[in-house]
Amino acid sequence: MLERRRSSALPAWLALLAWAAIAGCTDGSSVVGGTSDASVDGGSDIGPRCAANESTCGGRCVDLQASRENCGTCGNACPGSQVCVAGSCQIGCPPSQQACGGACVTLSTDRAHCGACGNACGAGQVCAMGVCGLECGPMLALCGGASDAGASDAGTSARYCADTRTDRLNCGGCGAICPAGQVCNGGACEVSCLAGQTTCSGICRDLQTDRNHCGACGTVCPGGEVCNAGVCEVSCLAGQTTCSGVCRDLQTDRAHCGACGTACPAGQVCAGGTCEVSCLSGLTTCSGTCRDLQTDRAHCGACDNACPAGQVCAGGACAVSCLSGLNNCSGTCRDLQTDRANCGACGTTCPTGQVCNAGACEVSCLAGQTACSGTCRDLLTDRANCGACGTTCPSGQVCAAGSCQVSCGTELDACSGVCRDLQTDRNHCGACGNVCPGGQACVAGACVVSCSTGLSNCSGVCRDLNNDRLNCGACANVCAAGRICNAGVCELSCVAGLNSCSGTCRDLQTDRGNCGTCGNTCAAGQICNAGACELSCAAGLTSCGATCRDTTTDRLNCGACGTICAAGTVCVGSACVVSCSAGLTTCAGVCRDTSTDRANCGGCGRACGAGEVCTAGACVLSCGPGQTACTGVCRDTATDRANCGGCGRVCTAGQVCTAGVCAAGCSPTQTVCGGQCTTVAIDPDNCGTCGRVCAEPANSFGACAAGVCSFVCAPGFADCNRVSTDGCEVNTQTTVTSCGGCGTVCAPANAVAACVAGACRVGSCNAGFADCNNNPADGCEVNLATSVGNCGACGNACATGSCSGGVCGLRCNSGARQVLSIGVAASTLLPNLPSGVTVTTVTDAQWRAMTPAQFQSYQLIIMGEGASSTNYQSTVDTRATWAPAVNGRIALTGLHMMGHGQGLTVLRATWAWLLSGPGTALYVDGQFGGTFRGFSQLVPIGTFTGTGGLSLDAVTVTVPSHPVMAGSSSASLSNWGQSVHSQITSAPTGFDTLATAGGQSVMTVRSTACVP
């Protein structure tokens, strides 16, 4: 309930407003919270006689120029607190007038409101200078030619005083009435405009904001522009700048980076208003290309720091890469457990005749021999070590079977008095005295190299073919630089955390072309994180499903993916809050104007005291029209005995205050209540009788009319359910179903509605829509998925005139076009390409060195059709680089058309169709080097499978209407002499089969639309 000021009666303007409401209810309506027993007096059939300035409305004489209930025409009631001025509803009255009962009156001359609203002059009196009397004051004219609302004095027309300078009924002279819509100023009728407005063709206009009269009458702003401070301009959001009439974000717009018209080169993005290469986290720009300085051998630790041959880049440093169990010795991987030249430690060489075993040098003896004092001895035959080291046979004896004997066995021979086995004795191999070289043994009477288990004889040296780089898998098979021998196979040596994929070390946790497993390529716009492909979002954005979202502002993903803000709220700082327009503040979930809100004055929760209003954020005493603030209390100095005519002027005992003058007794229309004169017909503190106080339901003021209590809603509230017990239950400033008035529903198209200060606004747009013209009347009027002028975002106009899914349509290629071929000469391809086309043929090395931007500069890439197997491997190894550049049409074929003249018709039609599409197209033949290699190079585009080694010649055209098949038929493509060598057994969604052979596709294409 609103606090009542008990020190005086309800402000006269409010009381009269309620009285006017009851008095005007002759058409059957009732006053809120009260009843009326008033009835229309009977009269003649022709109705009441009205003054010249009045009209008959519902059986009453009404001034259509001043009546709130009948403003301009009968029944046209002014809304809210507006008044009727010159037949038009306005917010306030002209400076020379005061609002009384919803009508603008001149208190200095109006007999019904003389000096104060409701203070009527008695019969025979006139109102002069705000005081009822018998004569008019200076500068006033006595007029009596027209009736005063039907009143008369003893049967004669009532006299009244008129200020002919300002009275529109007596403008310049008695009876001179100003036309409808005009007021009297200086004795002349003229159009009346509020402060800040200008008359344009007889209508008041605000030249600062009116789009049809911007800066001057008749100046109309073009479509899409608003009028701001009298100037037509594009209306851009905060953080945007107008560039050639379009709002642009100079911090992120590649075409307007840092300044209008500053375009970033191909391959660069605009970040913070500066063009720069956009590298993923962990990569560095080197000569315009993103490099991983931790693993890139050509840029190890720093740009252009290349590692020497045989070394890899690990942790940003060049180093020899050795397998587990090997050690780097002077730039070569060595096994310190078995390497004779590096036994136990680098540089430790075992003596001749010794080998390295478990990191220690020891004599290496053949089977059947024993090391004696560092020399291998046969204890069965050695006389000096017969049966045991150091046991010497006596002179004349030989050692046989480990014992000294005089004679030799049948298989032994005596050499210098000692029995020798010429088949096995290294010192007498094949003949006495024939000594085998060091490291060799005597086998079957011949000196041969003796290798231990696991080693092989390579040119007289024992080699481990499982890990020897110079003899890997076979003698003299040397591994290339940078590779090691593992299990007899040359392979790349990758540091911990990397894997060898097609001959290159890859980090399966972060490599987009080998994410999780070798060959698994992430789609365009995705990165590899922890071995899984996921969306790559710019700084400040979060991947939510398949879209990057700003969780600090996105209503559908506020603070976290999937967190949706409720209707009427927006996402600010990752939290759902009420959406308030400029100048309003969120207080307990409701938008408040802290400069005027009594409950939140200057800040949320700061409530003004009883009798105070909030002005400019400060609580001040509020006195209604006709009242004056006296020592902190509103007083009616026209009737207050303690402040009669001015604050502190006290009437003596027995006197009352009438029209601001102390006089004996009250006027005929007033009653003494509590020692003061009051009009009990309209006083809510003394309604009908002294002491009867009118109740004040929620959000209302008590009111009294014709002695009957009612109530009037406080500004910003309304009694929409017509139930008096709950008062004015609806806040028309914030309620979307009654915004500005009962039943006024806010329902902007494609949006969540908001009611701000009694006006419908767009709270937030539905997903995929936007309010690009900032006009709440049509809501979020733009479908960003299809709008050519606002494709994906407001102001993003498609030059091609096509927008689909929020992306501008691609332009068809035309004019000079470039074709890229790997391994096949231009002279071979040009005869089958359209005229005006330029062909560039590159080698494997040149192909591998190309950047994504270079691939994208071509309109067609041709693979196969005479290319080699090494060309195929190059396309596989670099698929993460070239595949993202392919954004146009694609054709795969198993028809080996270059090898068969009959197929050139299809080939030429195919290449012409690919070149006429948008962007960069791709042509792939299944044959490389005369053999079907598969489609591994296409993994980034999709999963394709195929079969090769075929010899088919019956082809069926399945889509004869396609441009590729123009001029061809099933018959013309068949019987070439085994022309079909491969089939495409499966292809991703979006690819269409144009021809088949053997029940499988032999021509598959992806069509991409474009705008000519």
C-alpha cells in the first residue's frame, strides 16, 4: 500500500481525476473500487444546450479540446497520466496552465478551478488572479457571452474573466475560439509543441530523433538508418564501426582489420585489429607457415634451425634418436652390451680375438675350445694344455682325447711331435703349421669366420642383421639417414610419445592428420586433442556440440554448454540476468529506473519515505499541483489555515482559509473538518463526512468522488482484473502480458519478449534469428541462415546473392583457371582440358613442400591418370595439408580414360564440369603406376573403399542427364577392350554414382552448387 500523507487532503488533481472518472461514467461504466449513484438529469429530447466551444458526448456538454475522456472526439480517452491539450493527448499542460481532473485549465481565470483545482466560484462571481470576486483584475477581460458549462446566474449567462492573451476560447477577444489542435499564445492562435519539438506541416516533431524529419522538416533517413542528434546514421552495436554503410567489428573482420578497408591476406585472420597467421596452440609462425618447434626437423627450437641428417628434433633440440637399449656414441647408436668397439662404455674396444659379452670383453672360443691365459685351446689335443690349461705333455708325446699319449689316433696327425687334428686345429688347419687368422676357426680343415648365434657373416665380419643399420635384414642393406634397423627392417626412429606413420614421426595425441591412429584425419575446423578430433574454437569460445559458443554471452549456453537462460533474461558474464535497457538497473530480478523509482531511489532497495518521490536518484518531497512544501510537509495554501496563502501564515481562531485568504467560515461547497475547510465530496481523508478515510489497496492512492470512496492506481500500475481487494495488481512497466497497459501483450517475432519501462522490447532472439534493425516492433526479423544481407550475422552481406545455413554461397569459377598435376606432364593433360586453362606439373618433392594456401590457389587438382606409385605415396603423406583446400566438386573414376581413346569424351566433360564449379575441385583416378593403390589419400574427405586389378568392359550409365555424361552412353563406354580396372565399392554420403560396371560404381561425384 502506498503511504498516505495525513497532513492534508489527497492532492486536488488526484481527487478531481477520480471525481472526473465517476462523473463521466454516464455510459454504464464504474469507477475502480467505488460506486456512483449519480444519474443523468432528465431534459428535453434535443439534449442539453452546449456552449459554442462544446459538443454533446453521451448526453453531456464536453469541450473536445480539453476533456481527457473525450479528447478530440467523443470517447477518445487519454491514456495513463496524459492530459488533453488542444484536442490532442499530451504528457503535460502548457506552461500557463495546470492539469485539473485530466483537463488543462488556467487557475487565474477558471471559475471552476479558481486559484486551485476544484475551487469553484459562487454564483455571480468571476475568477480574477486566482481569486473569486465580482470584478476582473488587470489584464483580464470580462466575458459573458457564452455559458459556463451550462451554468447560469439567475437565468442569465454566467460572467467570467478571461485572459485574452492565453485563453483559447477567448483568444485576442471574448468569444474568439482557437481551432482544434491550437492554443492561444500572446493573443494569437498557434500550434503548440512541447519543449524540444518543432512544427512540421502543422505537426510537432522531434528533429533530433524523427527518421522522417531528421535535423530539419522533411529530411527522411534512408532505410536501415536511424536519426541520432539530428543526423541520419547507421546504428551499430557497441564495439562495431560503420564501414561503407555496414557495421563491422574492426577487431575480428578480415576485410576490415583495424580500419575500414584493410583486408587480411589469404591464410591470415584478424585478431585484436591486426592481421596475423593463425596457428594452433603449440605452433609458431615460420615464414608464414605454422611449425611445431618441438618436433620439426627443419625448425628445431627456432625457425630455420634444421637438424643434420640422421638426427631428429625432440623437445626443441636436435639429437640422435636411439632405440631402447642403445646409446649414442659419437653420433651413432651402439649396443654397449655387445659392441666390441664400445664394450660397456663408448670407445672401449675389445682386444683382437675377444668379443663383448654383457658389456665386458672376453675371449671368444669355438665349440670344443677353452680359453687358457687368453688363448683358445683344444684341451683334447693341445700338448701344452692337455686335458686342462697348463698341463704339458712330455717330449715325444701327443695329446689325444685330453691325455698325453705317445701316438696319435687315426684322425690326428703329428705336428712337431704333437698330435694335431688338421680338420679343426686353428694352428694346423688342413696342414701342420697352417695358422688361421684372428677371429677365424678351423672347420673341415679350412679357416672360416666364426659367428656366434644371432650373428651372420658379412664379408668376413659377424653382423647382427636384426639391428645393424649397415646390414639390416641382409648383408650390405644400408638404412637411410635418420632410420634405424629394428627386427631386420629399416624404420624411422621416433622419440617417446611419437609414432611412425607412413615414414614420418607423428604425435597421435595432437596431429590432425593422424589423430589417435595413423591416417585418421580430423575434419576441417577441428583439431586433435588427446587423440580425439574436436572443434577448434577461437580464444574466449567453447566447443558446444558442433558449434563454438561464447559461454559468457550465449543464452543457450550460459556459463556452460547446454545451460539455457530463462525467458526474459540474457547471459552476461556467464550468468543469466534480467535484460534491462540503457538507463535501467536490475533490482531483485526486475528492471528499475533508479533515477525515478521510489522503492529503488539511487540504488536497489533504497526506498523513499512517505510523501517523497525519487528525482534524479534522490528522495525529495513531492507536492501535487496546487500544493506547497512547508517545513517538509505538502500544504494547500489555498485552504490550509496554518499556511494560508503561504507557508506559516496562520488564520486566527474562527477563520478558515479560502482561496489563500483567511476569512470567516467556509465556502458554500466546503465543510469544517478538524478545524479546516475541506470539500467532503472529493477529500479522501473526509469522504462524504468528516473522518471517513478512503482505503488504499496495493499500489494505489485512496480517492473520493461525489462523497464515495474509490482508489486510483499509482503510476506504472493498473487494476487489470477489476478486483478491488488486490488493488492495482499489475506492474505495467515490466509485465509482458500487460506492457504499458492492461492486455497489451509483448510478442516480438522470433524472440523472447521483455517489458522495459512500459515499452515492449526484445529480451533475446531465438537461435538463428537476429534483430538487425533494432526495431522491437518486428522482433528478431532476420533469419541468419538464409538472409543474403545478414548471412550468419547482422551486416554480413553475401556478394554472391546466396546464403544457406548462415554461409554465403560460393562463386562459380570463370576466366583464367589453374590446374595442378602431380607427376603427369602438362602436354599430356592440356588436349583434354578447356581452352584458357594453365597446367602446373610438380614433382614429389615440390608437392610435399606446398602449403594449404598454395593448394587452394588452384581450381582443379588432378591425381592419377599416368601418375606413379611414388606420386600416390606423396598424396597420402601430405593429405592433412592439401585435403582441406578441396572445397569444390570431386570426381572419382575407375575408367582408365587416358589409356582408351573412347573414354576421352567422358574425361573432357568431367574436367570441364569440375572447373566450372566453385573453389578448388579434385579429380582422382584409381590407377597409379598401372596399379590400383586405393583411396587412403582421401581419408580427410571421407571413407572410400575400392577394388583394383579388374578387366571389365561393360559399363552402365546410371545418370545420363549429368553434365559429366554429356555425349556418352552405356554403349559408347562399353567394349573398350577391358577398360575398367578398378571399382569404387563405397563412398560417403553426398557422393552420387554416375556409372557402374560389374555391379559397382566406376564414376562417383560430389556436386557443389555455386553462383554464376
